[in-house]
Amino acid sequence: MSDKLYTQTFSSNTRIFSEGDEGAIAYVIESGLVEISTIEKDKQVLLGTLTPGQLFGEMALINDEPRTATAIAIKDTVLTVISREQLTERLKNTEPMLRMLIRVIISRYRTSIGHTRKAGMLSQLNVPLPDDTMSEETQTVAIEKFRRENELREALLNKELLVHYQPLLNMQTGKWAGFEALARWNHPTKGTIPPSKFIPLAEETTLIISIGMYVLRQAIKDMITMQTERNKVLPDAPPLFIAVNVSSKQIADTGFIDKVARVVAETGFPPASLKLEITESMTSDYQLVINWASRCRELGFSIAIDDFGTGYSSMEHLLELEVDTLKVDQTFIKKMYQSSKAKKLVIGMVRLSKALGFSTVAEGLENKKEFNTLRAMSIEYGQGFYIAKPQSSKQIIEKLKKSA
Ligand code: C2E
Ligand code: MG
Ligand code: MG
């Protein structure tokens, strides 16, 4: 067997696992052929032959019992690995009723195999293999997700994830006030992949926790360098801030905020220069977010509500959550000149933010007209392609050097 973390290769006639082994992983066949067999009355009985695209070994993972069969590669075979954590995470996200059904069905299947084996009937029974019942489409979608998840895990380990920075402009002074850290995937063959293509997948699992921490660490590290460069040219300017996006799974992770506090303490980064961006749609467990936000404030971090106006229960947020900044979502800015309603909404959101004592960011400023309109509303910060696109820390540093 040869190993990459999420892919395993077996040469012809090698054993993948044996009946009775503890099962820690399931597999999807990428290429090759796998025979599944079991022992009945000291004889090896063939249960089936699996081909590319098929899943096996998942039963031991779901109900934590030994393997019920032996798997042998009968040709040179490449397998994608699915770990117990990946499968249990997916199961956790399913309806409790479905979870119960899956466990009951597997346990009945095990019992019935046991009875059939005792009766010496296995060889006469055409035991259905697990994925026989799946439509090809469902199977492809499900398996593709595991593949993409593995690819993303591998990317994180191989340092293919990058952080770009989009400047936020102080609308009154015309100087850069800080940056938003935005994740990018520098794929070895597909080029740069935007976050919309991989963050939602990461958010389905706890992978977002590792990605989020990676982005935060990198952002703080880069910010320290960017701040040093800026101090050289503008020593009296107020410190730059860094805004980092945070997902609901990170908020639910009890260790997250302590890890952030540790990174800040270890690097000596000023806590007041760290802004955590949360979205409205993440508040299913509202009390959790309230507690999390007040802990952030104790540690000296600021909180921004991102994409304001696009989620739900936003007014409730403003009532209870200790936030500092409100980011008016770009969809309203984009529609300002086609719809007088959209413009009124922008005016309303800016007034609301001011009345509550928050600073306001206008997102997605794409042209001079939008920029001037928002500046006339006396908002604090602007962000958008008209000001600057997200770019690498190296590019930012080049511009900071010229900004004296
Ligand atoms: P966001 O937090 O609202 O970030 C702003 C997005 O708007 C960025 O897209 C930025 O490139 C884009 N943008 C900025 N100015 C303009 C403009 O003038 N016009 C247009 N059309 N777009 C503009 P990006 O980088 O593709 O990120 C999309 C979303 O992915 C982010 O939205 C955020 O929700 C999520 N994301 C990015 N990085 C991370 C991360 O590290 N962690 C988490 N949890 N989410 C992230
Ligand atoms: Mg954001
Ligand atoms: Mg946003």
C-alpha cells in the first residue's frame, strides 16, 4: 500500500482490511477493483465485486463495530479515504430521525448476516452491497463532496490556502484604515479558487474551524508586517485594523476564542486592532452568540455585523449584541440607482448605525458615483473595487511604501 493522506493505493492482490478488524476508515474506489468476502464455516465466501465510484467499509464507521467482511484489491486500486470524523460530522448534521434509521438498519443487517452465517447460507445469499440502493446521481453528489472535502483538507496541509487583503478606506481622511482578510485557494491545477467555492463546503464540517484559525493566524502575522511598513511612512497615523470573517461553527467551538486570544497574546498584536465579522444568518443559537460577543469585547476585540440587511432577525441583533460596526451589504449599494427604495434603505441603515453609535462600512463601492453618495452620508469606512481590490500582503506593502 502507498499512502497520501486522503488517497491510498493498493497493488493487485493486496488486502485492504480483514473481517474482525477495527474499522477506522471507509473508502471510495477511484480506480481498480475490490472483492468483498466473508468467512463461513472456514471457507471464504465472495459477497461481491466493487467497481470505481462505489463506497465500502462505511458500516464499521457508523456503528463502531468490527469489520463484517474482508476487502481485497484484485487489480491495482486507488481509493479515496473517508475518515470516521468526516462521516460522523456529516451524520451529526442529518435529521435525528434519519440518523436513528441508519443505525437501526445497519444493526439489523449485521444481525441478519450473523444468523445467515450460522445457518451456513451466506454462499447462497446474494447479500446486497451498501450502495446498490443509491441512484447514480445521489451517489456521485455524495461522493464528490467527500472528494472535495479531502482535497480541501490536503490544500490546508500543503499551504495552498492564501489570505488576500482588501483595504477599507477612511471616507473622511481618504487614507486606508484597515483591511479585510479574505481566503483564497491557490489550486495547483485549477488556479485561484474564490471563497464562495470552498468556504460553504468547509462550513458543512468542522474544517472551517481549522481554515478560520489558519486565516486568522496568517492575517495577524501579515498585519504586523504591514503595520511596521506603514509606520515607516506615516508614523503618526492611527493603527490599521484587520477584519477577519468568522463562521457560526467557529462561534459554537468553545475553544475558538481562547485560541484567538492566545495568538494575539503570543504575537503582541493589539487586540483593539482585531475586528471579527459575523453575519446575521448565523444566529440560530442566539444566546451563544451573545455570550461569545461579550467575551470578545472583554478581550478587547471589535465585532462587525457583515452583509447587514441580508439576514434575518437583524433588529434583534442590534438590541442584544455588543457590536461596534455595521457593514451595509453590497446588494443595496448596487441597486441604489435602479431603485429609490434601495437608496432609502441605505440611508435608513446608515442612520440606524449612527444612532446606535456604531461605525458604518459601505461594502461593494464599485464606482465614483456610489463612492461620492456614500461619502456624503458621512459614513466612516468604504470598501469596494473602486477603492481597491483584495490583494496579497506583498502588493499591499508595495502600496503602503508609496503612500507617504
Ligand atoms: P464578505 O465577508 O462580505 O467579503 C466581501 C466580499 O465582497 C469579498 O468577496 C470581496 O472580494 C467582495 N467585494 C469587495 N468589494 C467589491 C466590489 O466592489 N464589487 C464586488 N462585486 N465585490 C466586492 P470574496 O473574497 O469572494 O469573499 C466572499 C465571501 O466569502 C466573504 O464575503 C465571506 O463571507 C466569505 N469568506 C472569505 N474569506 C473567508 C474566511 O476566511 N472565513 C470565512 N468564514 N468566510 C470567508
Ligand atoms: Mg466580511
Ligand atoms: Mg460582506
